[in-house]
Amino acid sequence: MNGNQKNQPIGLDIGHSNLKMVQLAISEDRIKVLAARRAPLDVDPALDGQERERTVILAVRRLLADSPFRGRNVISALPIDTLRITSLRLSETETPQADKILRKEAAERFGLDPHRDTINYIHAGSVRQGDVVKDEHILFAADSETIGKHIRILEESGLTPVGIDAPPCALFRTFERTMRRQEDRERTIIFIDVGHRFTTVVFGRNSDICFVKQIPVGIGQFTGEIASSLGISLADAESLRLKLLRDEPVEASTRRPVVDALNVMAEQLAGEISLCLRYYTVTFRGKRVERAVVAGGGAYEQILRDALRRHLSVDVEIADPLRGFEYSPGAIDDHCGNGSADLALAVGLSLKGWGVSVSTPMHDDPLESVLEGEPL
């Protein structure tokens, strides 16, 4: 890359069990990975939130000290379980007052203060409801206390927050650049991020987000089902799950119940996602769904991908968010060893502000003092 490259902010994804940091540099139409790192967050669930915060802060500091990140500007995502998301339809007569109506509705639904808390939205498209055409909007909201706490963690980690994003928007941004071909413009792609406790589902079409759903099922529940079925600890259950994932030897008497447990959870999650597909096809009639892309730590579970193929009846592939990027030896760690699907959210965060058309929420007054007026 030449001397005109622009170093993007660090993209920081603070998950439940792992922390991911990615920083990109952009020169003309080329993207280079400056650094991509992961760190486990080994926190006893019985410990309080302050202990978890300290663990996150120390993990970030270690990665900053030991990795080739440039600068300390960061864009992070709010934890998915702290973000409120809902959809609302407005008629043509309500359109002139859309901003006021949407913010009021979100405040009432979530018990928020529209003057203190952050409420934003994106336009998902036009839908026919009976004989009337309405505009569907996706609302995102977070209370000021949650945002303030998140910012404090970033600052105590030695970072300078320049943006806070909603996970569904960051996830979509990672792959939006691949949807710019003319033949892709009328095709819908389902992006599925399977985290530890939650799965985020995003339907994208023609550079736009048109549906978002949070499902309270993640890879942690897969491990929990194994533990419950075999009567073993969560740590032992996770060890067995990873052995199967790496195709390591497991006794036949143990393998079968583990596979059965994984199948139970895979069918449950795939069933929930198929309901999302049903809603989408009814709401946005005639819009073809092309394929599903699975990201997050759960993307590597073959049993889950097979279940998704059966339930969705579309091609299902593992996300490769670093595809086509340049990088130097040592820029990307080998912590996972399976691929980069779990880095999708962090990549989207670092890409923020670069040549993307998707609207991104979370840029209201509570953040202005931190962002110094810079739009998110």
C-alpha cells in the first residue's frame, strides 16, 4: 500500500467469552489488515460485573501492548443484550412526522427518556399491509447509563472512543461491499452471527438492512445442552464440543450423546431463524433470498450449518470477513485456527465511515462529548 493509506480506528468486539480487535488500513480500493487479535475472557459467571470489567480492561491493554495496532482510536459495539431493537410501520400520512413518532414510540416501548437516552432508526423498505403501502423502520435504542459505562471501559483500557455502533449494522457493513454487483442488488442475503449467548440475524438487500432479529440462543447453550445431557461440568462439555469441532478422537459411547445434544440446539436455533425468513418473505413479497452467511464463533459448527440448510433451503456458507484483504505475516493471530468468521463484527467496526451506504444508528446527543461532534 502506498503512503496515502488511511489507518481506520480499531474495531473492538467485546463478547461474552472472547474479545476481538481488528484494525484496517485503506488505500484507494485496497484494504490491509494492520492487526487482528483475539483474547479469551475467562470470567467466573458467579463473579460480579466489576470483575468482568477489570478482565476486559486488562485484556485490551495486553493486546495493545503486544500487537501492531496504530493509534488508540476505537469504534466499539454495544453488547447485543443491552441494545433494544424493534420494528414499526408508518403510513404515508405519518411520514412527515416520522422522526418524532419513531422516537416517541421507542421511548414508550422501552421505558427510555428521549432527551437523555439514545434512540435511532433506519428505513427498512416499503411493505404492503392490506391495501395500504407503509414504510417499515427498524428502531435501535440504548439507555445513557449503558452507553456511559461502555465508554468508561474503553477509556480505562487506554482507548479513545470515536464511535459506538449497533452490532447488526457493523455485521452488515462487513459484507455490504460484496453486494454491490448488479446481479446482487435484488437478492437478499441472510447474515447470521452466532455468539456465545445471542444470535443476531440481519437480512440485507441492495446495500440496505431490511430486517434484524436478536435470538437469545448462542453457542453457550450448545455447550449447556451437552453438559445437561451427560451430567458433566460446562468446562468438560466445552472440551468435548471443541474436540468434535477439531475432529479429534472421542469415544463412541460419548460421541453419540454429544452429537444428539448439538442437534437439539441446532434444530432449535435454525427453527427460530426460519421464522425470520418466513416473516421476511411475507413482508417483502417477491424479494428473493440468495444465501445465508454464518459468522461468529458458532459458524464453525457443521451440525448447525446443516440444520440451517434444511430449514432455510438456501446455500449456507461460513463467513470470511478478511477475504480479499492484504496483510503482513503476523498481522493476524492463529488463536482460533479455523478461520476468521468470529472476526466479522470487529471488521465491520473498523470499516465504519469508509465508503458504505448503510445507515448506522447510535449517534445521538449522549455521545457528542465523547465523539466531539463526529458522526457515527
